[in-house]
Amino acid sequence: MQENMNMQGRVRLIAQARDGSILLDRSHANRIVQAGRALVAQRFAGVPGTPPAIVSHMGVGTGFTAPADGDLKLVAERARNPVAAPVYSNVVDGGISRIKVSLQTVFDFGEANGAEPLREAGIFTAATGGTIYNRVVFDAVTKANTFKLTLIWDIVF
């Protein structure tokens, strides 16, 4: 028997108005970058010295360059927020039982606003700097104080 560990990620963006109505709800596949794959390997098998931190924050930015394996940060980060407690579930993909981890953060009405639209997001191991796990580029969202933006990221292992 031969196993293939094909980590996959997908982010869902939900824009919600003050009255609770949904203005936008869409999802995009992401790219798990080389630094993210190294993070998983090092957490799994260990490294000399201090182990790498776990993912803890999501960031959004205005960059629109396509994600690449060598990405170490967002192109033009605007804001970063902590993620809520992870939610774990089992999923079956091609007859193989896998583990899905769901992470969520909210950029509230007063956060991440600006005239230049948001176009990228990523998951990080710190409030600033840290290791980027993955990156996605999405259709432009001009964030304003009229709505909050929720990111729900599902990673399947």
C-alpha cells in the first residue's frame, strides 16, 4: 500500500453587514508554501532547539501576485488577527480518511479598512513576522466599516 499526504487548503470569505445580512460569501483554494510544509514536518518530527510555533494568526493584504512555493510573507499586508480555537473533523477524500482543521478569524467593522482592495490572505505563526503556512489571492474586496469580514480556513491533512 502506498499513501500520499496531499495537504489541501481552502479559505471562505464572508462579508456581513451591520444588520447581519451577507454581502459576500465565496471560497478559494490556497497554496501551502514551502515554509508551511517545513513547519508541519518540523512539528511532526522535531528540530534541534526550540520547536516552531503553531499557527495562530491570519493576515490580509492588498498584494495580487500569484502565490508561489517560496513566499515568506504577504506581498502587502494590511492587518493580522488571532484565530479562534481550531475545530477538528474527519473527512473522507478518495476513500482515505483525513483530518480537517478549521480556523477562523474576523476582521471587524473597524479593522483592515482601506481604499485599496484586499486581495490576499495567509496563515501565520505569530502576530507579526513568524512563519507563513499558506497564501491565497482572491477577487478584490474593498474593506470598509460597513461590514465585517470573516475568514474560515479549512486545511485537510
